[in-house]
Amino acid sequence: MRARPQRIFIERGGGPGGERLRADLDPVSLPPDVAGAITRLLDETHPPTDDDPSDAAYDLVLDYGDHEERLRYDEEELPRDLREALDACLEAPG
């Protein structure tokens, strides 16, 4: 089990009109379904991030204060409930 981040940044391509959707989350105040989804992702072993950008990918940046970790998940590798929980947090940049 890894340490929990202080902040979580999520970005996903392919939103309405093709724009990227983003979220800046405080792990302490996450809704239970989102917290559970992110906890499941963090508890899994994940291979190193592939730097090839994809519109159907979720990028998670985990900010631990003294360092950051970037994870990328292709849409099809995430279960539907995890995608829905992450999508509920995302919004188009202002």
C-alpha cells in the first residue's frame, strides 16, 4: 500500500469539442465513490507511464508535497465504475 497524496490532479482528453477535462482534488474532501475509486487505483501495481498522449486516457498526477508521480490509464483498462467516478470530478477548463 502506497502513501496517500496531498493533492490529486486528473486530466482526460476527448471532452465536448475535444477539449481536455481537468480536476484538482483534495483527497480529504472527496466524495466516497471518488475516494474509493482513487484508492483502488493507488493500491494496484501500475507499470511506468507511457508518454504517448491519447484522447482516451486518464492522467493522474499524485502530489506528495516533496515529489509527484504521474500515472496514465487508457480508458479501456479502467472498469466502468472507476471511469464514472473520475468523470464526475472532471470539468472543462475555464
